[in-house]
Amino acid sequence: MKEFAIYTVARLGLFVASYAVISGIYMLVTGTDSVPLIWPLLLAAIVSAVASLYLLKGPRTRFAARVEQRAATMTRRFEEARAKEDQD
């Protein structure tokens, strides 16, 4: 599923970019070289989740359409198999 891979890589990339920006801002504001682990990760998760709603709308729509198409195909195959079983 190419759409799944594209969407997943885009989400991870957005998270990493958000973490880098938040960590950079933290280091600029505090003037230190070390960044605490938990708070930038939580902020990056929130920022990337909100940003993905807007920035990744296209890949998410294509992924959802592909999942829906696969589900419809599987449902059709199941119904065909059930109808064939009923005829026997």
C-alpha cells in the first residue's frame, strides 16, 4: 500500500521537523545545549498532529480512498462467495 507508506513517512517527517524546531527554540531561549526529553516530544506530537490535519489532507484522502476501495473489494468477494455457497 503505497498510500500508507507515503502518509506514514510524511507524518514521521512532520513530527521530526516539529521536534527539531521546538528543540531549536528551546536551546535559543534557554541558552543551553541540552534539551529535556519529554516536553519537546509532547509539544512536537501536538504540533505535528494539528499541522497534519491541514498539511497532509491530500495524502490522507488518497489513503482513505484506497482503504475504502480495498474494503469494498473484500466485501464484494465475500458476498460472491456467500452467494455461491447458498447456491450449492
